[in-house]
Amino acid sequence: MIDNHIPHWGIPHREVIMSSEHALIVGAGAAGWSAADTLVRSGWPGPVTIVDPTGPTNRTLVNKGVLTGLLGREQLGRPIPAGTELLEDEVAAVQADGTVHLRSGDRVAPTAVVIATGSAPRRHSFSPDGDAGAERILPLHSIEDAERIRSLLPSSGGRVAVLGAGLIGSETASLLADSGVDVTLLARSPLPLRDQLGPTVASDLLRRHRDRIRIRTGRDVARAATRSDIVVVELSDGETVEADVAIVAHGTLARRPSVGAQTGALTVDARLRTGLRGVYAAGGVASILSHGTAVRVDHWEDAAAQGAHAARSILHDLLGAADPGEYRFESGFSARIHGGTLTAWGVATRATQWSRHDSDEAVGVGRHFGQVTAVAGIDAAGTVRSIVEAARRDLREPLHRYPIGV
């Protein structure tokens, strides 16, 4: 549920800002930008306001551009969608009646709200020894994170330990290795990304890691400490890894409007509605509910698709436009890792059954109750595309007709 408790910050509340048919988009990331753009393009009759303290940013370029030194922070900015306005503020809470409370003290009573506040990096599970250790153990989620990591590396080369071999960890390890950094990739799982991409593709990625960098699998980080200007990471089997900086890539948590350090995804139905009238959620903050289970996906293309779907649900619910139907996880994504191109589509969960595609390429097909719900391949974009096209043609039931385990 959305936090209904509004604290006293010592700032007097200003008058409630009200406007007929006012749509408020909370967050300027992929989901928020897409929701605002879809509303305007679809003829929303009133103003569309995006609330964000910094404005739109392309976060996919944080590791590809800023970390590698190819781009500066000013090059990651995006213009707001045409026909919208940006309010540089932050939402603290949303009341049961839909009133939005801003950190500045303003209160807004819009007709529709899309909460698209995205995600925050998951913290490491160990305690660094000393404050200096904490300064060299950093997430890679924001422009500031990338700039700080770069400042800790020598002008050329350097050593980095990447904690976590998921998609972001794997891509970041590859980018750093390509730029001349000595990289050690540390993974809790014996076969990283098996659940997300299937054993065929995950095994091929692991082989590529072993060919290009050091990788340690099936081990936890026990502790970390600093010695002079380096961080020393100790693994659960006693092995130590020394680096200039350790990058924590253990995934994300939903970042919702709240007070203090509260976290947790906002559960929405298959049309991205929360339990409050006129309030929707999309992107990394949303967990989409179907038949009593929920799925949360946090990547750029899917967030954009969810934002557009939430906007179409608003148009249907409030203006009588066509029903967009249930949201389906049908977005694709790609990444360059050690010279190969990873291409993937859909969503996989622990209940997904993976099989290798009948070809010489590294392609995996994930099925749920017999339906293809995920496809992944390396250097096999054409094959992945053909499987996806066939799956869409054969799809007669919504992807969420059956419960999806998480």
C-alpha cells in the first residue's frame, strides 16, 4: 500500500494545487517519460506534469558512457516530452484520496497519478571494516556513482572487483576490461544468470568471462577492509581479492514515495492500477499482480512499455478509451559482453522451464505452462527474433493466465 502517513516537516503546507484533468507523473525515468509522452500523444485533455528533482536522464548510459569516460553527465540528460511540464520537486507520499504531498510543502490533487520512481541499488550484505572501506565499495546506479568510481581508479588501468554477475555486473565487467582495467568478477551463483537466461546462454556467458577476466563463482563475500589505498575483499572460502574499488551489482529494490528509508514495490494489477482510484504505478517500482502472484522487472525497455500501458489504462478508466488489456512482458533488451551480443526477450522466473533451441547457436527458450515467455541468445539475434515472432503468432491466451512464481 502507499504510505498514507504524512509527517510534520516544519514546513507549512501551501494551498492544494488543483486543475481539471491534471495528470501527475512521479519520476522522469523510462516509465515516467513514456507515460507522460503517451498521455500527450493520445490526447489527454489537461496538463501533464512530471515531478522529478533532476529531470529525465538516460540511466542506461551510466556504465556504458560515464563509467568508461566516453560521456559526461550533461550528455545523459533528455528533454521532457513535448506538451508536458517539469516540476523539480520530490513526492513524499500519496494519500488515500489521491492527494500528492511534495517535499517542498506543496500538495497536489491531480485527476490521475503514475508513480514511476524506479529503483535503488540493493546494498551489500556484509559490513566493511572502517569508513574508508565503505568509500571504496560502491553501487553503480547513478551518474554520481560512476563519477566516484572513476575518481578512485588510476588514469590508466587499475583494478576493480565486481560483486555480482547479473546483467549489469557482467556488462560492467566487460566494459571495464575493454578499457584496460584488471577485473575480477565475483558471483554467488555457480552459474550466474541461469534463471534469467537459461542454462545454455548462461554457460556460454560464463565461458566468455573465464576467457577474458578472472571470475569466482559459487562464493559469498565474507568481509571487506582497506589497506592503504586499496580495498581487500575476502570471500567465503578465505580467498582475498585486492582492488582499487569494489562495485556492488546485486540488483535493485523498488524505490517508492515514502518517509525515511522505507522500500518495497507497489503491487498493481495487470493494467498497472494500484488500490487507490486514479493512482497507477509502472517500471522498477511496480510489481505486477496476476492470480495472486507478482512479477517485478527492472530494465529500461520494459519500464518504458509499462509506462505506456499505465497511460493507456488511465485513458480507458477515466476517459472511456479502448481497454489496453493485461500487460504482457514482451519487451526485449540487448547487451555487449566480451565481444558478443546478448539478445533477450520476455521474462523468466524460477518456474520457467528452459530448453536449448535446435540450432548450432547458443539460444535458450523459456516456457511457462507450455507457452514461450522468454528467449535468450548470444550472437543469434535473427534466431531470437524468429522464435519471438512465432511465439507471438501462437499466443492465444494472456501470458498471465496462469500464476507465475517469483
